[in-house]
Amino acid sequence: MKNNKWYFTVSSIIFTVVAIAHLGRILLVLPASVAGYDIPLWVSGIAVLLAGYLATRGFMEAHKLG
């Protein structure tokens, strides 16, 4: 199905951008806070792994659908 392939491709691109953004935060040691609470860098590490996994799986599914 063509629509599913587009869905997996677009969502994978978004997850890739999120992973790169979090990786950049780790490499540049940028501070982040939400509602006055400072977010530790290890949270971005988990986000890199999770978003990277989801992007990889999405690209694999899109490739499978051909």
C-alpha cells in the first residue's frame, strides 16, 4: 500500500531529525528545561536510542512495502 509506505517514510524522517537534535544536545552539552525543571543529558541519550530505533524500524517497514 502506497499510503503506508509514505507514512513509514515520513515518520522515520521525523524520528531521525529528533534523534539528531538530541545527539546535538549531548555533544554540545546544551541545557534544557521544561516548566522550570532542568532535563539531564541522560534523558537525551535515551531519546537518541528510542528515536533512532523507531526511525530504523520505520525505514525497514517502508523498504519492505517497496
